[in-house]
Amino acid sequence: MTEKERQDLLALLRARFCANEGRHPQLNWEAIENRLAEREEKLAVLLKMEESGGEPDVLLYEAENDQYVFCDFAKESPIGRRNLCYDQKALEQRKKNPPVGAAAALAEEMGIELLTAEQYQLLQQTGDYDTKTSSWIQTPERIRALGGALFCDKRYATVFVYHNSAESYYSTRGFRGMVKI
């Protein structure tokens, strides 16, 4: 990452943080920026989130771990992360009309994790997201072992958790990620 990219990203993150103070009323940007300065490698992760349409911002501060949790706040599932099946295993099993990739594999490549169902619910408490799209979420191994995977969206002012075959993919389904800093 160049110094200009670093400065531009920090300015963008600061502006987004300040414009959306209601998401994190107890937090201040200076502490977060200091943490980012200590963990420069996380800026590269946030840049990947931004470049793929995620619009990352701070979701919460985990006091027990002393970590800030950034996640994707794009109104709809990030445009650069759609048309993906759930994971690499599903991609390899999809013989006919395979998608271009897998959500879990791309998340790992980016250095982020798929949101859990609980994190997705917490995100939805800050606004209305995925009202026209849906997002893969972390799936318990017992469900994945049977060939399924979970995704969420928000319709009718309600967050829904659904299931689908892990090999499925749709133009309106992507994934949201998070990174702890």
C-alpha cells in the first residue's frame, strides 16, 4: 500500500466513522486510528474490503479482547463479492455452470471472516442492510457436513436466516465480512 493509498483510506474511514456516529456512540476515532497505526497490515485488509464495495466501519469494540470489529456496512451485499457459492468444497463439487469463486475462500484470501448470525443481527440493529440482496454467513459444521450453508437478508423489517445448498449461487447473494483490530 502506498502512503497516498494509506492516507486516502484513513481519511475515508474517518469520514465514514464520523458520519455514522450512531453506530458506535461510545467510541472515538483517535483510539481507532492509533490502533490502526499499530497494526498497519490490517489497513491492507480494510482496503480490500473497501475496493470490493464493502464500505467498512466499526461495528463494535470487544473490551474482553481489546479489539475493534470492523465489518461491511454497504446497503446491499458488496457488489465485488457476489455470484459466489459458499466455500471451496462447494465450488469443487459444482460441475455444471460453476460460479467464479467461493465466499469463504475469498474472505480468507482477503484476510476477513464471514459474519456470524449474531454479528449479522447486530449489524442490522444499526440500519437496514440486504433489503434487496442476501449474504452468506458462517455456517455450523453440522449443517455444512450435510451439504448446506446459511445466508441472511432483511425483508419486511425482519432479519431472516435461511439455508441453501452450499453449491448454490445467485447474482444477488454475496457475503459480508469482518476483521478484528
